[in-house]
Amino acid sequence: MFKALGSIIDDLYKQRLSGRIPRKKIVFLVGSGVRHISNILNDDQVAGEAAKRRLVSDNPKTKSFQEFKWRLFELARYYTANTLPTFAHACIHRMVTDKICRDVITTNYDLFFDSVWAKYPDLNIVQNPVAHRDEFLWDGYYSYRQKARGKPRYWKIHGSLSHVVFRAQTNLHNWQILRLPRFPISTNQPDLPKAFGAKCLAPFLGYESGIYPNTRFTHPYTLDPQFDPFIDWSYGSKRDLFRREIEGAKKVLKQRAQIAAVVIIGFRGYYNHKDPNDTWNEELVPILDGILNAGAPPVFMAIHEKQYAKIDEPTSQFMKRLENIDRCRSYKKVRHFLEALLYKYSKYFPYRSVGSEYAIWRTHWFLSMKEPKHA
């Protein structure tokens, strides 16, 4: 696996050194195994943490549970926006900068990649480029499709901690997606607008409704007063609100003639073949299976050892297929995998340069701290 993937990377860099931009590029698919975040938990896990503390109800319908869950996500948002990303993030950033990777797809909610892109504005990376002309972009959560031509693309297909959503009270109304500030917010509960004598604190977008006719806007009084993180766990794993970006990422993977390799990091690929409607199914797995069936482009997987431990489960068939063709490796730390790949098996990847840049990240640009668990 290392030799084959290293050869593909070197071939792309040789094209760049000759002055050409490769027609085929790497697509990265990044999952939670790239960096564990203690405070990103599902409802069952939150209930367990709440029960340990005893002062917080483990009933998801109670105010204390909802406030506890909100603080977990806010701590995760602050931590991942300000703390040092992994060396994998640095290596992927360099491949995007060097134009051998165009698409980075992630199922993660965290802000590690977001914080990297923000520090390199000249990269002009576009997030979720699915919007048409005259659509509102909801504080940068989406980008215009026509402006994405020739630019690197960042696909957050299961939501992001950077934004919250005010949900509609009925199906007759739309929702609002809004960006959170750079500091944590203490609560999202309905008593917050009550303190201001209002029904809801979502902004009134009357002006925007006049200049963005292709977006349906909603009066704030028709929205729920409580806002939630714009991530799939807010909706019991139903991903209807993320359908456009999911379909956009699928389209990227279906354009096989433009892909030199698909490199998967920290993404197990859960899929219940007995129940295609299982809400935990990863939507990209059938597309990835199709790529394997076609025989090209090559797909490689690097997976955390805790994820790899599930390889014999029925929902890990995609991972098992890759291992059977020697395209899957497990790691304890993702840096160890990248050292083996990019230092030992690639002659042209600028490994030392990336290491020097990463040292600047560690020293000057990001906090180096362990993640505190919310108490």
C-alpha cells in the first residue's frame, strides 16, 4: 500500500515540477479517527456523562441535559478552532496548496480544517459549493457553484460546529443557519429570548429576502426559540438538511476520470447492507464500493486502531474489502502513518518543509493543550 500510494503522490509532484497542473488529483476523505474529540458525543454518550455527574439529568428532554449537551459542543467548538491540528491536517493542506489535491471531504463537525483554511486566505478554498445564483450563503456555510471552478473545495457533509440552526416550528417554514462567534456561548435555551422579551432571537432577514430571491426566508417568530448546533446528531442522525452537500461529495467521487486516488483517513465506512435505511449508514460507501468494483481509481484507507478493531463486524465490509487487497493500514497515531508514507515512500513530497511549517503552527499559530472534558 505505502509503495503504491507513494508512487502516485510522486507522479503528481513530478507533473507539478514540470510546470503542469495534474488533470487527475487526490481526493481526501477524512473521518473522526484523524483526531478524537472528547466532547463530541451522541445522545447516548451524553446521557452516560450526565449520569456520572448526578447533578445533570440523563433524560434528553430535560433542560439540564440540553444545557449540558450544548456546553459539550461549545467546548469542542472552541477547542478545535484554537488548538493545534494534527500533522495530517498539515500534510493535506500542503497537497491542496501544491494543487495535487482539489477536494477534501469530511464527515467531522470539528473546526481543525476550518482554522487552517482561515489562516491561508490566498488558498481561496470554497466550502460546500452547491449554491446557485441569487441564493443566500448562510454566513459562509455554502459557496456558489460557478465560483468554485478551478478552486480547491472543502465538503463538510454532516454539518459543522461553526454554525447553529434555528428550526422551523412547522414544515411550512424554513430554517435559519447562522455562524457562531469565535468565543463560546453559554446557553441555547428558550429562556434566553425570554430575557429580552422576545419570542426568538434569530435575526430578521427582510433585506436579504429582497436580494436573494432563490432562498426562502422565514420570519423569526415562526422559528423555535432554541437554536442547536448545525450537525446531524441534532436531528437523530437524519441528514436531510445536509442533502445538498452530501450529493455534491458523491458527484466528486463519481468523476473517476478526474481522480488519481481516493485517500481515506480515520473513516471506517459504517454501512448496514441489511438495512439501507439505517440512519447511521455512511452515504458515500455505496459510491466507494462502486469505485472498487470498477477497479479505478485506487482507494487507500488509513484507520485508527480502535476503528480497525471493528473490521470483522458486518457493517465494516468496505474496510474489509480494502484490507483484502492490501489497501488498508491501521495506526495508533496518524502521524506515524504519514511518516511511513511521505518520508519513506515518497521522494517528492516536501516532508521537511511541512514539518517546519507545522512547527510554526505549534509555536505561534495554535494553542498546544490537552482537551479538557466538560465538567
